[in-house]
Amino acid sequence: MAFLEVNNLYKSFNETEVLKGVSFEMERGEVLSIIGSSGNGKTTLLRCLNGLEMANAGTISIDGETVFPADGKNSKQTGLTFGMVFQNFNLFPQYTALRNVTLAMDVQAEKTLGKKNPFDFKRKQALKELRAKNETEARLLLARVGLENKVDNYPCELSGGQQQRVAIARALALSPDILCFDEPTSALDPELTGEVLKVIKQLRSEGRTMIIVTHELEFARNVSDKIIFMADGVIEETGTPQELFENPKSEKTKAFFEKLSEKVTENDD
Ligand SMILES: Nc1ncnc2c1ncn2[C@@H]1O[C@H](COP(=O)(O)OP(=O)(O)OP(=O)(O)O)[C@@H](O)[C@H]1O
Ligand SMILES: [Mg+2]
């Protein structure tokens, strides 16, 4: 049994069938990249994993526990099994970097304390302590992504690369089993891409389990244990970076790489 097992996932939006039976598995500590042309359902797949969209059919299980469809029967169904880093960062503009990271942690902490009651001073004290602990943790996380000097800055005062690193710290704050990235560098200027990719590489060396949707093929090749090529709502081909890049088997995979290399040649002219 693999750590993550995705089985026959289907998702449609009205008449549009986007995921048409997606199945794959990955082990704990692996890095899996998903590549493929625009509009093929890569974002939709990540959103279904994260519970941001509801798949129409299929199953998702982690460590042998079903997380989709949810029946409320196990602890993995709290929605915290997956973390997500979005293409456009999705930070709260009205909060500092630090608050962006602590917010979700505080909401989680409050849940563990049960119902609110204005006269429950023990609960108030416990919450205060948990919040202080969260703040210390958030500062450490921001330092880990190289932002110890930016904790009090607002998103509009940060570069795109710095905002994306805050978003990564925020995703890590909830200790997800699997961290997902949806084109984490595509909204960044090329000179800022490197700093985000460096953080992802560092997370890999720490043994994080990650799924990365990316158009940065060279990066995918370097950082991934396994690569999935998606086409027309299904997984067309899966393999190690070497297998996929050097010896693609499917005609669709070959065509995808050929089209990309034509583009690169055009840009060189
Ligand atoms: N909320 C939605 N409502 C209706 N259609 C949607 C919705 N989200 C996605 N789609 C459609 O689903 C298809 C797949 O979209 P998706 O964003 O998953 O593709 P993608 O592979 O991530 O593309 P890209 O590489 O451009 O990011 C597209 O045709 C898109 O228009
Ligand atoms: Mg997308």
C-alpha cells in the first residue's frame, strides 16, 4: 500500500469533463511533479486533493485512511493532510507576513480548546499560551525561508519571491502530510524564481512529501523522484525524470516535448 493512493478521480464543471479517471500513487518523502499543457486539469487535480473542489467520483487515501470521500471517520479528514501553495500567493493583504502565517495556526489552536465562553478564564489563558507558541513557531518558519527580517512587513511591501516564501511558511505551519505547489514560480520575474526553487529544494532535502505542478521542466527534472505527464484529463505517462525526458513512450508525451523545444528554438532566433 502506497502512502498516497489516488484512484479513478473524476471531476466535471457543468458540461466540461476535466478529470477523466486520474489514478496515481506516491510514497512518503517522495517529490512528484505534474507537467502537461495548459487546461489539462493539473490545477483541478491539486484542488481536488486539497478539498478545495469536490471530485465527482473516485477515492483518495493517505496512509491507508480514506480522505475522500469523507465519512468523518478518521483524523486525516480534517483537511490538514494536504497543504497548498498557490500560483498567486493568496496572502491576506491586510496582515503582516507574521500574521499571515499565524492566522491558520491560531484558528486550529482555538478548535482544540472547544467552545468559546466569555467566563472561561482557563480557556483564555490556554489560548494566549498557544498563540504565543504559534508566534514563536511562525518566526522560525519565516527564518527558514530566509525572511527573518520581513516578519512585520505587509504583502505589498514584499517582492513576489518574498510573498511566495511567506506562502510556503504558511503552508508549512499546519504541518501537512503532503505539500502541493501549483506553478509556484510562474507569477514571478525570472530573477526571483531561483529563491523560491531554492526553498523547495531545501524542503526536499528535509524529506518533505511534495506534489509540484510546474512548467519549469529543468527544475522538475532536478528535484523530482517521479514525473506525471497529464493530457486530456488523464495521466498519460508516469516515470522517473530520466525515463520521461530521455525515453518518453507515449506519442502525446513526445509531442509535448517536441512542441516545447520548438518554442525554445523560436525564442533563440
Ligand atoms: N471553477 C471552474 N468552473 C468551470 N470550469 C473550470 C473551473 N476550474 C477549471 N475549469 C476548467 O477546467 C479545465 C482545466 O483547468 P485547470 O485549471 O485544471 O488546468 P491546468 O492544467 O491547471 O492549466 P494551466 O496549465 O493553464 O494552469 C479548463 O478547461 C478550465 O476552464
Ligand atoms: Mg493550472
